[in-house]
Amino acid sequence: MRFTCAKADLIQAVGTVARAASKMQKTILECILFTCDDGVVTLRATDIAISIKTEMTAQVEEKGKAAIPSKVLHEMISRFPESDVTFESIGENAVKISCMNAQVDLQQMNADEFPSFPEIDRKTQIKIQQKLLKSMINQTIFAVAVMEEKPILTGLLFDIGKDSLTVVALDGYRMAVRKETVISDVSESCVIPSRTMREVSRIISDTEENIKFCVSGNMALFEANNTQIYTRLLEGDFVNYRNLLPKECATNIRVETEMLRDSIERASILARETNNVIKFIIEDKVLEVTSNSEMGKLDEKIPVISEGNNLKIAFNSKYVLDVLKAVDENEVDMRFNTAVSPCVVRNEGSDKFEYLILPVQMRD
Amino acid sequence: MRFTCAKADLIQAVGTVARAASKMQKTILECILFTCDDGVVTLRATDIAISIKTEMTAQVEEKGKAAIPSKVLHEMISRFPESDVTFESIGENAVKISCMNAQVDLQQMNADEFPSFPEIDRKTQIKIQQKLLKSMINQTIFAVAVMEEKPILTGLLFDIGKDSLTVVALDGYRMAVRKETVISDVSESCVIPSRTMREVSRIISDTEENIKFCVSGNMALFEANNTQIYTRLLEGDFVNYRNLLPKECATNIRVETEMLRDSIERASILARETNNVIKFIIEDKVLEVTSNSEMGKLDEKIPVISEGNNLKIAFNSKYVLDVLKAVDENEVDMRFNTAVSPCVVRNEGSDKFEYLILPVQMRD
């Protein structure tokens, strides 16, 4: 194997696949498999749960393949000067990598041991703008369960209807539901590990170009920009999220997102000593945010548009802040029923996003 | 006490003194003492080892003082909107702080318990440009001892001669010596805790304005921009650094700083598995940098101007990198004697800086 490519292309391609490689050292799964063909080099990495493949253009002088440990390769090329980089196999066990006066021989492993890559039936697919999918991931993924007591809740539900995609995450204390119109001719639902979705969000670009998503059996594929990300799906039944959203609403307020977020951030400094508990008092077109600890007390009044009953309700400030940081609307609607029933945060007049947050019990 | 000031001035003043406050909660030393006089508020913080005092302008409506816990205050005002901030004592135990709709009552402690601030005889003083002192600190402080076996080596030696200041740090494996011309009419030497010097470097600005430095008894004072930093000195005898610098030189090379630094950074990726050992081979106007581990091997040739004997010598890559990252010259001179005697890194043709690095024993 011998090829030469631009350092920038190499960094981009290695950076794309490297995080699928396993962290287990001295195994073939810690490697990136390079395969050279006419004018193109394919890079693959997999830890079985997630598999990423991408391509870069290169001057290929000798076809072949090599499996190079991912971590040391990535670090080394990041330190290379900005110039062309040449890879050349030296016997069975090493690859010489050179870039101007930088020159290093890295050990390679047996490329034939690299596991075969997943295949997937691409009949069932949806298309969505990359930047839109990126925002759907980032606006929901914070609500996935971290503990693995219910493994299915560590993933994101992709609920695909005719021309719509709904992404859902929930962890038992709060839920994030994000809906968009997409190009789809199927109805299907599947649960994708949150780790895969973080990689997808990282790899896809902030453009209007489409990304394709296919699901088949226990596998799914994301495909964009010469890159494929294959993932196993989580197995089991996801919670029926539609039933969790309350139909009733006894109190409804509309509030400026940033103003509320800033108040809660201040309140949460004092609330750290009291399990992050902050209180809302809704009365007379004012939302009063309060927190209280040995360090002091905070009491801020925020003007709101309001309908319905007065209410006192307490929350874990982290859950409210996560939502207010995720949304990109200037104003949000907040719907309440009682001090012990969930609050729903929505964008005004649509169901583009709906966040559900459970309150905490008030101590006084 | 009641005063109003701009948020930016408040953040600046609190940020300047806050890091002198103790991290021990529920003690007066965790507080910043605010003292209000006509048109000016003085802020003080101390943990006894280091004491910082600064001033800010304010509209003072009621003179007085208050001791407010530093950490919660700093966090809270950082979250305030960009506007004027008003402080107002509420009885003995709290201060109301408000800024537009942000409003918080913080507990205050008994200001009378705040320790009295150090006084220092200012007769003996030197003056030096702030940005110059900053660079002298940053170009030496990395070499102070971290372990406290010899407490005196955890500080920076200030060796003041007639119109010169030499700053020295050493930890038993390497030494940094940095010399500049200053305005001085004394000869004096003292050792300042590295923690103080980090605060001084952080607080002083990158300007040509002078900072004053006074030393008297077991105390020193840095004074600039309405701010005073008092520090205790470390007691004991510092090593006679002049005796450590070798007089002889059997091999002398001049090398491009950045080219050598980049090579060593690559070499050190492989050297991590072998206690960071890298090797220099100097021969025929070439400096060869090599490293070797199970992951692979690196062998890079760097053109140098050289005089004297050929040499093979090994180093801990971290110590060489620390020096090459600290210096701001395009080229450095490196002087060697044997494979077991120290290397000196100097700027060409002057003694502005001299770094001494001990080699490690070669294994082959």
C-alpha cells in the first residue's frame, strides 16, 4: 500500500471514523482499516455497536490495505505540518507515514482480521436536512436516561410517520419530544443508542444538504457526505410517550426564554445547597422565581402573559434549565395543572417541541 | 452601606481579589471585605499567605462595610445583566444586591472580624514593565518544584542586583533563569511562593506601565493599577544557581525553536510508553530526534548550525518541551558536554534566559 493525500483531508477522514474505534488496546478493533483503490482511500472503524466508514481522495500509487491503531495515528497526524502526507507499508508489520521532515513508522495489525462491515437493506429510508437532524438530536438527547436500569431509555426513539419524524428522549423525571416534517414513505419506530446519536450530531454538517436514514432489522444507517454510520438498535418497548403528555391545562403562561433562563441560573447558585430546588409562584401576570439556602435568598419577578389559576410549584432547576438552554425560540409557553402534576414547555402555538418536567414536592 | 457601580467594574474588582480568599467555608477568610468611602469602594481578600486589595469607583450613598462570601458573590454577579449594580446592607446579617430585575439577598459575616491587612515599608522598591514581569514569570514558573520536600524550591527566586532582576526556578531536574534590566537601587534576594506569582501574572496587564515591587522583612508587595498584592516570603536558603550553570561546552548547536518543538511533540506521543524518553543524535550539522516504543518508532532529522563534538544524549521530552514552549525566540542555542551532564538552552548571544536540563540515562 502506498498513497499520498492532503493533511486536511486525512485529519477530516480519520477524525470522522476514529471515535467508532474501540478503546481496548492491542485488539484489531482499536484500528482504522485503510483500503486503497484507484484515487480513493476508504477508512473504516468499528467497535461492533457502531461502525463508521468514510472516503477521501488520494494519489494511490500502490493498492492495498492496512490496519493502524486509531489513537496514536490520530494524535500523530494532528502534529504534522500542513502539507501532503504519504503512507507506505513496510513489510507486514509497519506503515511509514511521512510529511515534510516529519516521519514515523507505526505498527500495523493484521488487516485480514478486521471484522466485515454491516450491510443493510436500504429500501426503507427517510431524508432530512443535516442541520435539522442535528438540532433535533441536540434538543432531545440531554433527556436520555444515564443509568442503565432500563437500557431502552438510554436511547433516542425515532418515531417515523408518513412525512414526519418525532424524536423522543425520557429518563423518568423529564421527557423531550421534537417533531419535524421529513421526506418519508414509511411508518416505523426504533430506538437508537444515544452514543450513536452523539456521533451522528458531531459528524453531520450544519447545512441544508440531506442525510439519509435507513432502518432494517436490528440495524440502522445514517448516510451523508461520503460517510456511513451503522448502528445496532436498542431492543425492547419504549414508553408510549403520547400518553404521558397531559391533555388538560389549568394554568398557562407565556414567558421570555432568556429572561427566565437567566433568573433560574442565578436561583440555582443558591439552590445547590438544597438539591437544586427552586420555586415558581404564578400570580397576577407575574412569575416569581425563588430560591433559598443558608447562603441567602433570591426572589425575582418576571412579567408573563398568563391564563388560568394561580399556582405554587417547585422544580429541580437543572431540568428546567436544560430545556430553556435547548430551545431556540424567544418565548415559550408553560402549561401546568397542579403542584404535583407535570409541567409542559412548548413553543407557542405548535407542537414542534414539547418538554415535560415533573415537579418536586415543596417543603413548606 | 449602600453603593451603586457598573457591573463591569464590579466583576473586574471582585475577580481581582477573589482568588486570595480562603476556600474554607463559614469562616471570615472566605469573604471579600467591601469598605465604602466617598466615591470609592475598596475590596480586600486574604487567606493570610496572600492578601489582595483593590479599588473601584462607585456612587456611595451610605458609607460602611460588609464581608460577603467570595464564591457565591462572584458566581452571582457573573450571572447579572449588563447594567448598574446596587449593594445595600439589610440589618447586620444580609446585603441586598440588585441589578435590573435580578435581585438577591446574600448573607454577610461580621466585618469587624476581618483580619487587619499587612503593612510594608516601601523604601526598598524596584519598578518593571508589567508585560515584562508577566513574561519573566511565565518563562520560569513551570520549573518550580511541585513536591514540597524542599519548600523553598516551590517558590521563585527574585535576585535583585543594581538595575537588574533575575528570576530563577528549579526542581532538581531542570532550572530556569531569566534576567532583565529594571529600575532598582538595591541588592536583595527573596523567594516568593509560586501561587502568589501565578496571581500576579493573572492580575497584571500586558502593558508597558510599570509595576512596583517592594520587599521588607518576610513580606513583599506588588503594586499596579490600584491593586496591591501582599505576600509572605518563603524562608530558607535557595540553591546557588550560578554554580549550577556549566562553564564548559563541548557541543554547541543552534536550531529553529518551532521545528524542534514540533518534532519533539511527535516523538513524545510514542515516548509516553517509555517514561517520555527521547534521544538526540548530533552529527554532521544534523540533530536527529528519535523515540521508540511498541507503537512504532520516530526518526526525524533537523538541520542545525553546530560546533564541537558529535553526541548522543537522552532527555525526558516534557522538560525539553516546557522550555521550547516558554521561549519566544525563533532560534535557540543548545550547549552540551557529555551524555550525562546537563544541557543549557540559551537565546543566541545573550544571557536573557538560560535553561538547564538534566539528561536521562540511555538504555542502549
